[in-house]
Amino acid sequence: MKWVILIAGVFLFFNGMFTRTYSFDNESPARHCYQMDYIGLYGCFGSPMMPALIAWGASLIGAGLIAWSVFRGRHKSA
């Protein structure tokens, strides 16, 4: 189970770090989009906050899972 959590953390962190965010401000209404190329996930929203939250959220959750796996591995081996 600990390896699955570590792999999920690396997967989320990697995809969050390489998420592209972009906007179409010249359209009415403006669209703010994100794209995760490696897994083919993308979407657009009316607010510029949502694509940023998705990109940062995936990175931070992934980093948290990686840190938790390292902490748990060090704690159990000691």
C-alpha cells in the first residue's frame, strides 16, 4: 500500500508541475483553461482561479503524499 501512495504522489506532483494554464480573454465570455498533456485531462472555466487551483492542488497533494510516504518509511524503519 505504501508504494501505491508513493506512486500516486509522484504521478500527481509530476502532472501538477507540467499543467498548462491559458486564457481566451478576447472571447465573450472569457474562458480560462488548464491542460494536463500527459494524461489528456483538460477543461475550461469562467474564473481564472479554477485552473490555477487544479494545477497547484495536484502539485501540493502529490508533494504531501510523497512527504508522507518518506516520513512513514523513515518512521517504520527506525
